[in-house]
Amino acid sequence: MVERRRSQRVNYSCKIKLDHPQLNGQVVTCRDISDTGLYVLISNCDKDLIGSTLQLQVITSLPRPKTRLTKIVRSDTDGIGLKFIA
């Protein structure tokens, strides 16, 4: 497999809420993160979702939630790769 990453990944675990009609606000765990995106652990994610956008929210105790718009760029048996787009 050809390595296409532009940014170094860092192992990082936190809870993420995924806002997408087919994912129903599911809360998942982040496995790693980089300057350009992150990988979240989720089972049974439909490969047809690759290319679609979703809003993610980092679950924290901060008064204002931190959200980012992302695009699903890959899917495998463990989870999905998300690219930051805004």
C-alpha cells in the first residue's frame, strides 16, 4: 500500500460525536489525529459513506463544544478516516 499521508499522526484518544443522518449522532472513540484529519473507531460503517461530509464534535467539559466539518476519506473494519475540510 502506498503511503499518502502528508501529516504525522499522533495517538490520541477522546470521545467524538458524529453528526450525519446515517450515523445518528453516534459517539465514537478517536484513535489518532494529525494536522489534516483523524481516525475514529466505529463498527459497521457503510463504505458508501466515503466522500460524504459530517460534522464532528469533541466531547469535553468545556462550555462551548468544539466542532469541525470533515469528509470521510476511507473506511475499514476498525473505523473511518476523516479529513478536516473547514
